[in-house]
Amino acid sequence: MWGLLPLGFSYDPSPPFGTDPRPFVAMMLAGFVIGVFGHITRVKTLVALGIGLIFLATFVFPLVANILKSGS
């Protein structure tokens, strides 16, 4: 696993680099909405779900997409 980690941080200035950010932004916004709703209703599960969605949308999924795209 640690051998693949540097691939996620390589920079490729070519035009086809990257993925469409709209799904990641939508997932992040959904995480914020769920987290805020969880704080308002004091439901810890919703707060954790919101934090998890934000983490996935801002770090994990873009990193995986970058690794898969740079590997092809």
C-alpha cells in the first residue's frame, strides 16, 4: 500500500489530468448538511456520517481517482 501512495501525489500538467470535481463537491456539501443536521438534532451517528462523507469526498476518493488515472 505504501508503495502506491506517492503515485497519488504525482503532478501531471497535461489537459486530460484529473476528474470532474462536481461529484466530490456535492458529496462534501451533503456531508456538511448531514453533519449540521446531526448537531442540531444531537444525533452522534449523523455527525459521524457527515464527517465521514467530508473526509471521503475531500481526501480518499480524489486520491484513489488520481492513482487510478495516473496508473493508466
